[in-house]
Amino acid sequence: MLKKIKVALICAVVAMGASSCSSDDSSSSDSGYEIVAKTSDNAVIHNIVVVEGGSTESIADLGKKEWSKSFSGKKVVAVSVTGSTIDGEDKKGLLMLEIIKDGKVIETSKSEGDILVASVTK
């Protein structure tokens, strides 16, 4: 299962890099925003990759149900999050990744299943 998560994370980062390369800097506004990741009760976040203006930050083995980070809006940002369900039952988990600006959700990426992968670019 860990191998599947790593493969999913690599695929998400590659896709994220391709989409961020095709974006121009005019797509990012000068006002700040927050990116929030949340899981259902039966799932946890494992890994997060944040690409901000060409710099990459990786957070591994997080093991939490929620994560958030604020951004200035001056650089293009891409975030990819992976997680999985924690119970042994056949229940599907849920991962929501949201961009929140001025208290409003402006973009959402949602993943359901046993292995969870969500990505957003701003």
C-alpha cells in the first residue's frame, strides 16, 4: 500500500509540475489565500508536496486529519496531498483540498477511496 501511495504522489507531482509550468505569473493575484486539506474520520494525510515559485517543500509521514498553509499570492503555488483510509473495513475515505480566499472556497479538489490523492494549483 505504501508503494501505491508513493506512485500516486509521484504522478500527482509530475502532473502538478506540468500544469504549473503552463501557467503564467499573471494568474496569481497579489492578495493572500490559504490552502486547507481535510480527511474523513476514517482517513489520514500521509504526504504533502508544496511547490511555490520553483521551491519544493515535502512533508512526509504526517499522519494527521487536517493541514493548512497560508500563501501571499505573489507566486504560483501547487499543492499535492496523499492519504489513505486507516480502518480495515471496506469503507471509502474522503480527502478534500480547498483554496480559501477572503473566507470563501474558490477551488476544491476531492478524492474518495482507499488511497487518496488531491492537487490544486493557484
